[in-house]
Amino acid sequence: MLTALDQIANQNHLQLLKAAIPYIDSSSQKMVSLFIKVLEMQNILRFYEHTGNCVQACNTGADSPGMIDMLTDMRSYCDESEGEMIDQCIQLLSTLELYSIFAQSGADPSALF
């Protein structure tokens, strides 16, 4: 799974070239790998040269994406232990968000516990 930035960087089918690296003779792998990275950087620079281009999270809600949205997206790129740690962060942030809503409403937030 590619991130939004990877999709920009890997234009021109660079993933195909990356998949071919193990089949290239060992003396050429380093140069081909570096060449691919240079092409990725060129694609990123080209993308950002156009005024107004930026990578943004899509959100259908009224609020802009927040920390929980970011962590949820990041979770899909984690191994199991990293995912558990992110899940704990998400739970903590959700609890803090709920606490804040109660506090703003004038209710006693300690009644949650």
C-alpha cells in the first residue's frame, strides 16, 4: 500500500523498476536503486513546483482531519506492536476528547469515571 506521497513519487511506474531490482545483477543493483530514488525526488519536486499543490487528507466531515485521523491512517503501515501502540494513543486521545466535550458542556467530567 502506497501513501499519497509515495503515489506522487512513484509516477512513471517506478514500482515496476523496484520490483525488477532483485533480478538485476548485484553489481548494478546499487546504481539502479539510486537512479530510482533520484526519479522519485524529481517527481516530488515537480509536484510541489506547481503553486497550490499539496498533499492533504480527505475528510467528508465539517471539521478538518485531526490527530486521531492521522494516527488511524498511519496504523495501516505498522506492524502488530506498532499498531497496538497507535491504538493506545487513539484510545487516549478519544478519552481526552470526550473529557473536553463534557468539560465544555458544563457537566462534571469526573462523572465519567
